[in-house]
Amino acid sequence: MTLFGSVPANVVQSIRAFRVPDLQAEAVRLGQHFLYAHCGDAVTRQQVLADIAEAFHFPRHFGKNYDALADCLTSLVDKAGKQSGFLVVLEQLPNTPKFDREARETLLDVFRDAADFWADKKVAFRVFYSFQ
């Protein structure tokens, strides 16, 4: 029995009723990568991207822009070989003048595109997020 019930294998959605420890345990149970970033101290796009890059152990040369994020979530990982799946948690995305609704949606669109990329490869890529 899976924790996700009717949650698709490739989705970006609000964390809602899920708890982070339960999601992490489910990733372990499924043998998937668990990627967690807490962005509660960030106020700008650059800070959010830096938090994600640090938490996900991106290469030092990560460009802290949406194109670099997309590359790190897709082709860079794909080149590393067969993947077992991903469970991503983006917690406390900011709601500030320098990271407004449009910035949040653009960030989530990058993750949606990554979910589509991995869906084409038949690899689970679930993203759960929360806002401050």
C-alpha cells in the first residue's frame, strides 16, 4: 500500500495533508531519491534558488537561474544513469515582493517541466510544496 493513493507518479502539488517525515519514509520505501529544501529564510529568487541548489547538492557552477535549475533537475541527472524516482519537497516558499506569485509560478513551472521530462522516461517525479 502506497502513501500516495491517487497521487500521480509525475506531479507538482501542494503538500496539503502530507507530512515531510511521512514523505521521506515513503521515498525510502520506494527506493527513490528524497530531495528536501526549506526556503523559509529566502526573500528573493536568487536566495530560493541558492537554497534549492545547496539542499539538492547541485554542482558548484550552478547558475542560480531557472534554466540552470531545469538542467540540474533533468539532463544533468539523466546523464548519471538509470534513476529510481524522485520525491521532492519545497517547504515554505516565500511570499515577498521580490518573490511574488509570478516568481513562485515560474519556479513551479520548472518543476512541472521536470516532472514531464521524467514521465517521458517512465520515472516517478513527485514534487510537494508549501508557501509561507
